[in-house]
Amino acid sequence: MILAWVISLLLLCASLVIHLERLTALRMIELKTIEMAQKNFIAAEKAVLDCEKNLATLSVLSENPCFIQAISKDIWLITSKHKPAIQVQLALDEKSGVTTRLNWRQVFE
């Protein structure tokens, strides 16, 4: 009877160790995924910011990191080509060349 109780405790401890190992592995994967997603988001934001700063001279650039659409006379829609895609709506003052962000959002497929 005592032997069966000791064996069941050992099996329970072994099961606990296995679950802790799996949980630790999942946590490591989660942290790496979060880190990679943050790097990709920052890269997409930098690309949009670069396009926003150089909106008047983007046609001169050989490689454009964004999709650009004219919505109305002074309103532009810029979408990054990087994943996750970020979309920014801008107002461009033609006289001063200053851009103002009206809004931004993450584009989901």
C-alpha cells in the first residue's frame, strides 16, 4: 500500500516536471515571437515615417518602401509594404510642405 502511494507520488512529480518543461518552452517561444513582432512593427513604422517625411520627393526615389494614394487634394494615404502593414492618413500643406498625421491604423489581412 505504501509502495503504491510512493510510486503514485513519483509519477505525479514526473508529470509535473514534464508540464513545467512544456510551459517553459511555450513561454520562450512567446517571448521570441513578441520580440520579432515588435521589431517588424518598428521597421514598418520607420518606413512609413520615411515616406511621410519625403512625401514630395518620393517619385524621385528608385525604391519606395510604401504604397501611396491620393485621397483628395491635400490628403494622402500611405501604407507600408512591411508586415505588419501600417496605414497613415496625412494632410499635406502645399505651401510649407509640412505633413500632419490625421490618423493611423494597422492593416489586417
